[in-house]
Amino acid sequence: MSLILKGGKIVSYKITYFSDIKVDGEKIVEIGENLESKDCEIVDVSGSYIIPGGVDTHTHFDLDTGTTITADDFISGTKAAIAGGTTTILDFATQSKGKSLKAGLEEWHHKARNKAYCDYGFHMAITDWSDSVCDEMDEMIKQGVSSFKLYMAYKGTLQVDDSVIYKALEKSKNIGAIIGFHCENGDLVCELVDKNLKENHISPQYHAASRPPMLEAEATSRLMKIAEITKSKVCVVHLSCKESLDEVLKAKERGVDVVVETCPQYLLLNEDKYKLEGFEGAKYVMSPPLRNVKNNDILWKALEQNQIDTIGTDHCSFNYKKQKELGMEDFSKIPNGAPGVEHRVGLLYTYGVSTNKISINRMVELLSTNPAKIYGLYPQKGAIEVGSDADLVVLNPNKTKVIKAEDQVQNVDYTPYENYRLNCEIERVYLRGKEVSRNGKVIDNFPTGKYLKRSSN
Ligand code: URP
Ligand code: ZN
Ligand code: ZN
């Protein structure tokens, strides 16, 4: 049966307008006023915004860190995504050392197959470079993996050196791919971690002390210079601070083709969390760490001024009990990461749009349209247009909600946003025309998310 959403305010990245939307099967088939049709389910959404389904291009579900596995797998992670208005995620398939990219991709397909409640795709993280891995990048493109990831930190496990960055960027330019970078100087992080531990500085605050903004800025600056030499398109993921942003802005002036992602945690939280009583600070141990509060405003301004292009969550959840506690005696053993996929849209609406920091159109651009465009999914995703997938989010701005870990869909025992008030409710979420979530609760009984083959440039 087809569906008509009536009376809502449609939000695109450019304009907001009243119109009805008709959906047939999985697609939007008509947008116009006073749409009527027999044999059609009519849903009155007056008073609400209709925004395109969120696209979160930075999640880590079912990730084995070597010491523990993320609390959310593809079942709970994608359920949390749809509950919060995100209908597409891109997760990081990761090459194991000594293995091929193909093996890494198959492993991630296995983790996600028949488990995803939203649509999904993969970036491919390269951790062990060789000529054959370079050749395999072509095959990844054929498999719909048009973006890659390189880590400049996590020495000994994920980190790659400058010559790998250079070679991978040369290759990515030739195949029309984009590479996202975790920018922190991993060698110096290791030195500072060792220094702190030698001085018996073992608590969570020393995680932040070992990863100062300068180390993020240094890696960002180095990346900008390598990308300038290779003339390749790059993405700086989870940018957290002014120092790193300044390097990006200088590089843009030199003509470097760079896009930037930040995350809600760097907009809404700050390093004071590491001063919390007892071991509570461990909940906020992530890389890069939370920064000085001044950075929050700087990043909001950068969003408003088009200096930052997307907001992903870097959802990488570990329970406080038993998982974060692995680092009770040594901050460097606290698994890095925090949950966020469920609350991205509500937080951005409340603390960005309701407070007039950004327009609702800019919110849609940052959460949905730009991620879809950058990662080869537009206009199938990221748009409310005839022919686009009917991934639709009905956001009611007249309701409120308070975030509580005990109510969340994410399978983790805390949220960094406990007691944060939301000035909206994600009332209905449609994935390719099917209602999958109502009032923040998943109503789909089985996983209908599809793998998305993405295009390259
Ligand atoms: O702390 C974080 N961000 N964990 C996830 C892995 C990464 O660096 O993105
Ligand atoms: Zn990272
Ligand atoms: Zn990440």
C-alpha cells in the first residue's frame, strides 16, 4: 500500500516548505499540496518537520579492540540509529594485520548481514599496506566501498606511517575514492602515555593529558601537506579542536580538497568530565579526547560558517561496568569510545537549531545531505526528492524528552548525555517507505536494513 504524509513541513538543506509526500513502495513518488489517493494510508503529521533520514558515516559496531568487544553490535546499534532518526550508517570494516582487504570486508558483511535495522555501508580501514593491498582498493570500489580510512594514531595496531598515507592517497585519487583520517600523532601519544604512567598518573584525566590538541593539529597539518602534494580529496574525521581546524582552514586556502567531520561530543561536552569523582571520567575516554570548553563555541561557529561539513557520532560503545573498568589501574587500558548514534538528531536539533546556532536546513545538510553526497549515496539518501528512498523522519518540535540511559535503545549501561533535555521527539521514522520506529521505540520486528553499494567519483 502507498502512503501519504500530510501537512508536514519538509526540510531540505536549502529550504523549508509545507507539502504532502506520497510514497509508493520504497520510493518517494510525489511531493505536492493536497495529495489524495484511494488505497493509501494517510498519516497526518501537521505541526511536525519532515527531514530526510539521518546518515551517520562514523560508527563502530561489533568492534573487537583486542581486549574487549563494543557493547553495541549491528542489531542494537542499528536499532538505536533508527530510534533516533538515522536510517543509514557507514561502519568501519577493518583489515586485520597480515590479511587482505577482501577478508576484512567479508568479516564485516558477516557481522552485519541479516542484523541491520537501518541501511548500511562500509568504509575500509587499511592497517597493513602492501602492493597487493593497493591493488585491492580497485576491488573495494567494485564492491561499493568507495571510501577508506587511515589511522595516524594507535601505534602498533592501526597506525600507518607517512609513506603509506602518501601511497594510499596517490591510489585513492586515481580511483575516485576518499580517505578519512584519524589525525593524532600516535608516536608522541605513546611517549606521553609512557611518561604519565611512569609518574604514576593512572586515572582517566591522563588520557586527555596524553593527547593534547597540538598532537591532533600536528597530524592534521602533516596530512594537509601530504594531500597537497598528491592532490587527493581527504576527510578529517572527528575533528575536536581549534588547533586542528586552523590547519584545515590554512590548507583550504592553499587549495587542498578537504572535508571535515566533527561529532556531538566535541560540540556539547568538555574536558571537565575527566575531573568527575572516582572513575566516572572513564565514560568520556575517547580519542581525540574532550577539549577545553572554548572549543565547543569555536566548532559551532565553524559549522555555521561551512568550515565543517558533516557530523558523525563515532559511536563506539563500551559498558562502564566491566569494560571501561578494564582501565581502573591504568588509563591507557580504558577502551576508547562512547555511545551516540541514538541521540545525534535530537541533540543537534535541540542544542543547534532551537538555540539558533544553526538553521534547521543546515542541520539537515550536516546530518544527512552532505554525508550522503560525500560518500556516494546522494540523492538515493540524504534528500526528500521524487525518486529518492523514502527514508523520512517526522520530528515533532512541540514535544520534549529527557535522555536517560535506562530508556535508551543502545545496548550500553550509560550515555554521555544523561539528563540532557531534548526539545523534540523523533515521532516516526520510515526506512524505504516502511515505518520502523515510533516515539523513539523500534517497531520493526525484524532487520530490514540493506547493504548499500556506494559510487565513487
Ligand atoms: O575513541 C574513539 N574514537 N574510538 C573509536 C575509534 C576511533 O578512533 O575512531
Ligand atoms: Zn578515530
Ligand atoms: Zn571512529
